[in-house]
Amino acid sequence: MLTFETVFGERIGSVFHGWTNKIREINKKYEKPRIKMSRGVRIALLFLRIYLILLVLLLGYKFWTLLT
Amino acid sequence: MFTMDIGSTFFYKYRRFIKTLKIYLLLAGPGLIVMLADNDAGGITTYTVTGAKYGYGLIWFLLLLLPVAYIVQEMTVRLGAVTKRGHAEAIFDAFGSFWGWFSFIDLALVNWLTLITEFIGMTAALAIFHIPPVVTVVIVSVVMMLMVLQGKYWTWEKIAIMFAALNVIYIPAAFLVHPSVGEVLKIGLVPHFPGGFTATLFFFLMANIGTTIAPWMIFFQQSSVVDKGMKEKDIPWGQVDTLIGSAFTVLVAIFLVVVTGTVLYGTEVESAAQAASIMMTTNPWLGTLIAIGLFNAGFLGAICISLASSWAFGEVFGWAHSLNLKIREAPWFYACYLFALVTAGGVVLIPNAPLVLITLFVQVIAVTLLPAALVFLILLLNNEEIMGKYKNTTLQNIAGTAIVVAIIILSTLYGITTLFPEWLT
């Protein structure tokens, strides 16, 4: 089985292992948003998602123009 | 009898004023530091170039930035004092891990890149005095480490205020150039668009807005309020502190515009370091003041930005994260701080490093984080469960939302025009 320990060795592997465990722990701790998902909050978060997707598309386009 | 009454009333008022001043000096800090650090190396460059390009013509616009900066930053004071949490932790808690990780990773990246620009400013400023970049980077890193390692938030804060006070160096600099006060008031205070509303002018307006509110400021002030241990009862003092800081940041910007608007009006200038070099040839005192100011701006910005990142790391990963802790009590917090300093300083020392590209990239990446940070701020400040009686009032919401929408639109356009400058023409 491929683990961090077999790829990077015992010492570095255990550090990576510790980090992934920590991230999993954080994800679990903040799994459910505390804020009440009212209509206003949903709209704001939807706006942010669309905004970020558009920005990523623009960055991608810039990268494409630089390559070509 | 009557004279005695006046005397005792005056004495009572004087005693009251001194007492109020003492309390303010005790509680002052986060607002003053964040606002003066707002005039960082990038900010100083923007104001320098604005003055050289448009003279006193955009001073009225800088005045408009005072309420903008105050209204946004004041919300972080209330949020920090009520929740006792930094902005990174507050986003994780309120909006879940997806938005939490997005904000945190984006903040870490944009802060690190901005830190590089602060080092660029500092090394360029001291290069005017023939100090090699490597010496600047090493000395700055050592001083910044010593500042945090003494183990007391209070001491760090007072040292930082001392550096922040040096930011007002542009005020005496303005007196050195003997501007015509009548002209400054006549041209500067009447709202108008010098040379008409052109694409270039619009770019300058966007750049000035972009330097007024940066993502790190929101994270820094909230974490700073928490680390200082401010409570709900201290909110009015935090608000006064932020207001005084906002006034100073705008004042410094105006005086710098007056300096470059008087001396360099009509000269093609690309950076504050270049402006200082030009001034050194005509007026060495002035050039020296501008160079010292640029170095100090970069230094102040670097202090706040590296701390904002370390606090955010501590909050998210649950490590001890306070300037009140010794290095053995919060090793990861100080390791993050050192890592950010050493790596950002190291990048500046790499021969032929793409520093101009990094500076442009900062503006683009900041645009991805700023709207999210501002929207989360407004949403959190409207949550009664989190904020209780300190939530936004209707008036605060109208002002806050209008400003946030305007900042999002202008900073996005700024980021896009940085990416595609050809679209501007």
C-alpha cells in the first residue's frame, strides 16, 4: 500500500501524515457553517462563487493569450 | 467667587481631558497601526505617481477615502471584540471549511506576495543611500524578529506605533517644498477630473482605492484587537483609534501628493524610489525624507502583513498564537513569522527575479480575496446570534454595503486592467 511513509521515508512521512490528519480534523470541526443560511446569505455566497469562477476564467484566458 | 468657579471648571475639564487621553493611549494601537501601515511601500508609490501625474488635482478624491477606510475597518473592531476571534477563524466557523480554506490559502499567498513588494520598497529606498539589498534584508529581518520575541503584545504595539509615527515624515517634507497653499486648496478641494475622465485617470482612481483597503488589513486589525484583549466595553475606544488612524492615513497621502505635485508635476515617475532619486539631485534633504519615508512604509507594512499571516495560521490550525507568548510557548506562530520574512526577503535577493511581475500579480490575487473578505465581514456583522446588540444598524448597513459594492467593482476593474492593460485604451 502506498503511504507517505513508504514514499518519503519514516520521518518525513510521519510529518505529512500529521498534517493530513490535522487538515481532516479542521474540516470535521468546521463541517457545518454556523451562520444561518438565510436567503440573503445564500445570494451573497452564490455571487461570490460566480465572481470567482469568472475571475478564474479571465486568468485562464490571460494564460492562454500568453502561451499563444 | 465667579472667577473661582471658572478656574475649578477649567481644572476639572483639564483633568478629565488628561484622563481620557491616558485611557486612549492605553487602548490605542490596532486602528492607528493598521491605518498608517496602509500607506505601505505600494501605497506610497501610488500617491507619489498620482501627485507627479495630476498635481493637486486628486486631493479631493483622497479625502473621500477617509470614511471608506473607517467604515470597513471599524467593523473588524466590533467583530474582534465581540467574538474574540480573528477573521480567518471567524470565516471557518461561520461559513464552513470550503470558504475557510479558500480565504486562508488566498490570504497566505497574497500576504506573502505583498511582503515581497514591501521588501522591494525597503531595498530600493536604502539603495539610494548605497546600502546593499542583502544588508537591508538581513537587518530588517533581525529587527522584526526582535520586535516580536520580547513576549509582550503591549511592547510590540508601542514599538510599532513609534514606527507608524515616522510615517508622518511627509508632512514636514511638504513644508520643505513651499507649495502655494491657495493653489492646493483651490485645485485640490474642488472635485474635478484633471484632463477629463480618461482611461488613465480612471486607472489612477482605481489604484488609489485599491491601496486604501487591502485584504490583510481586515485580518490584521481583527486579530490585533483579539490579541490586545479588547472587550465589548472597549469598542468606542477602538472606533476612535480607527478614526484617528484613518485621518492620519489620508493626511499623509495628501501631504505626499502635495510634495510630488509641487516638485515633480509633469515628470514621468514610475515609483517612489525613482522620485526620491530625482529629488536627491535637486534637494537632498527632501530626497532623503522621501527615501526614509518609503523605507519606513515598507517596514511598517511588513510588520503587519507577516503578523496577519502568523495569526491566521495559528487561528486555523489551533496553535498558540499571541505576541504575549514566549517562543517556546508558541513555536509555530513565530516559525510562520520567520518563514514569511526570510522567504520574502530572499526572493528580492534572487538576481533577475521577476519583481515587476510579482508586483502586478499581487494586485490580481488581492482582487480574488478582497470581495470575499468584505462580503463575509458584512454578513458576520449582520448576524444577531454572533454579534448580539453590536450588529450593524440600518445606517451602518447602507453605508457599509454601498462602500463594499463600490470597492468590489473598482478593485475588480483595477485587477482586470492590470491583467489586460490593452483593454483600457
